[in-house]
Amino acid sequence: MHTKFSLLFFGLLAILSCKQESKKEDTQTWRTKKEALANETHNQLLEVEKEQGWELLFDGKTLNGWHLYNNPGANSVWEVVNGEIHSNTNDESLVAGDLLTDKAYENYELTLEWKIANRGNSGIFFNVQEKPEIPTAWQSGPEYQILDSEHMDYQLPAKRPGCLYVFAPQKNEVEMKPGEWNTTTIKQVDGKVEFYLNGVLTGEQDFNDPEWKKMVAASHFINYPEFGKATQGKIALQYWYFETWFRDIKIREL
């Protein structure tokens, strides 16, 4: 009887000890995660990134280096809030339009993080030719599609996030993360572009390939004579009536 009682006692002691240890581990894990989130940094370059030639396109505080397409002095919908570029959709007194880099780029790798409102639509235009006779950025620059998973177009293959908008479906299927930050990479070298969404290759296109001209001619973009012709130009963040947020925007010329 004494032996059974001892075994039972030590068994209960072991179980309690395991539970306490598990609770301790959970607490430590949570504390580590909480500290990591509290101390995460954005809109900064590591020393190794500087050595690799990366430059920030957004300093986390101002819109220096950016302007509204064809309207650089406008009081635009774009603002900086909490270290993020935000599109303000609530103030109708602000001038709507796409946010454009001051500088043009040709061979480069661009990476950024984005988040979008429920049912929202946006995009990243590249090789944009800013001219008074071209009213909007999309009339010259092809688009890396950004779309929320609740948008009505989300299941259309050539309009999913990470696509070369309306021209091709995702090369490899990947979902955007609704309500969370997603990572985009656009790499262009000598007119050949690659798209990535959350680390997955989603698109490829050679803008020097005669096939590209045929693709444009077969689309509604045939009505815009400057569309898709350039292999260098400015980069634009699309404004399309829904809130979007961008951060950690950096580029390196190749």
C-alpha cells in the first residue's frame, strides 16, 4: 500500500512539474515573440544591404523622393502615418492619383511590403513615362497587381495578386495574406522582368520579345500608344479608392 501511494505521489508530482515547465516555456516563447514585435524595425537598411547597393526609397518619415503623377505640388491623398505610406480615402478635398518616384530606373531589384483594406485593389506600375500628354501612370506602365482576397476579381487568373495585370496568371500559385503585410519583389534586367509575391515567383515577361507587342495589341491597352514600350521609367504606387499601406521600400540598381 505504501509503495502504491509513493508511486502515485511521484507520478502526480511529475505531471505537475511537466505542466509548470510547459507553462514556463510558453511564457518564455510569448515573451520572446512580444519583444521581437516590439523591437522590430522598418524603413532601415542593414550594413550588408548597404554593401550590396540597396537604397531606401522611403525614409519612414516623409514622401521625399515621391510625388503625385503629373502634379508634384498637389495636396495629395498620400501621407505618412506611423512609418508607413498610406492612401487617405476619407478626405475628398485631397487630390487623388498615383504616387510616383522622382527618379527613373532601368535595371534594378525593388522590394517592399504592402497591406490593403478589405476588398481593396491597387498595384505597382513600372517603366512609367511621366508626360503631360499621358494622363495617368497606367497608360504607359505595366502593372504588378495588388488585390485583397475578398475582391470580386480575386479568382480571375490574370487579375490575381502578383500577376502582370490582365496579361498572365500567376506562374506559381500563391495566396496573399489578408489583413497582414505581404512582400513584393520586382526585378528587371534589360527589359526582362520577374515578379515575386511572398517569396514565390509569380510572373515573368520579356518586354523586348515581339510576343509582348502581340499581347498588347490583343488587349484594351492597344488604345494607349505609349503602353508597355519602355524598358526604363519611374515606379508608381496605384491609388484606387481603397486604403493601402506600404513600407520597407528599397531598391538596388543592377
